[in-house]
Amino acid sequence: MLQKNGMTTWGHFIILLVAKNVVIIGKAQYIKRVCKKEPKQLREGLKMANMSYCRFRNTLIDVEDCLEALGNRDIPLAEERTAARRLLET
């Protein structure tokens, strides 16, 4: 048995302990979760065992929103313009 990030693997099964309920998931299966921020076309086929694993997809959506604002020159606050400049420098 191997324990990592709240998941226990046993043989070829993944065992999740969720609110005192044991959920056994086959090797090739995952719990489907949807990152609510994503447009439908990005959500389709998304398979995640934990909502925190959506952080890169959520960041992608946020960065795309920032790029759109930069393209439209729609950054009204000085603090946001400064943050946009820092983002581009990074």
C-alpha cells in the first residue's frame, strides 16, 4: 500500500477516503469533477480526482482573461496596470 495526498493505492486500485466513505476506483477510472470557471469546451472530458488539481486549468483561464484585457487595452486601475506589467516581465 502507498499513501499519498489522501489517496491510498492497493494493487491496481486507487482507494479514496471521502467523508468516512471509502471509494474504490479502478486503475483506468477517475472521479469526474468539473472546474466551474472553465468554458464548456474546456470542461468536456475533464477527469480529476481532486478539485485542487484544476489549478493549472484555472490559471490558464485567468491568463487568457488577462491577455484579452491587454488586447482590448481594458485595464482601468493603475494597480492593475502595474500588475499587468509585472506579469509580462515574468
